[in-house]
Amino acid sequence: MYSIFEQLLLKYGVSAYKVAKDTGITQASLSKWKAGRTNPSSETLQKIANYFGVTVDYLMTGIENGKKKSELTPKDERDISKKLIDTLNQLESQDGLMFDGEAMDEETKELLKISLESAIRTAKIKAKKKFTPKKYLK
């Protein structure tokens, strides 16, 4: 969330100090938020959103008008699908999928598939953020 706040600061050419002064939010609150020690209250988020003329949802998620710019390319999506299929095939090749000593039913297998896909997708996004040189980030 704080990264979205920083983007808004850059976009509007204001400092965190000015936002704090204009909204009545303490600088200590913004510093704790930046350091990840606390999350702002809903009232604080609303003040910041009003200040920049955005929604609280946008401030929290970066989603504007119901759409978020995808962080993954089509190649990344193909890689995720391939990794998911490979992982599921490896799991099933080992005497079937078992949970607590019993074979998994189809519903549980589907939930496992969804969880694995989410984990692979999250790992891909984090790796892209960590290993992409800053000059290529927008």
C-alpha cells in the first residue's frame, strides 16, 4: 500500500510532510506505515484518498476503474501454467494424492490446484519485483 502512496506523491509532486500537514495525519504515522510497523486506519486511508482524489480501494490495491495493470506477461502466464501442470503431475505420480492417509477426492484436488497456482503466481510476481533492474520498472 505504501508504494501506491509514494507513486501518488511523485505524480502530484508533493512530499509526505505536506500530505501529513494538510490532512492532519502525524508524520510518525506515515513513518511507521512506510517502515511496515503499522497499517493506517480506515479513517487515515480515507483522508489520504480524499487528498489525492482517489478511492480507498485504489490506495490499497492499485486497482483503478476495476482494472489493475497486469504485472505478468503472457510468457509469465504460460510459465505458471507449465509449472502448475508439472507440479501436479509429479504429485499424482507418487501413488496418487493422499491426505491424512486417504485418497483425495476431486474437490480437494481442485482446491490444491488453486492453492498451488496462487503460490506459483505470487512467487513469480515477487521474483520479478526483486530481480528486475530498477531502470526497467515503471
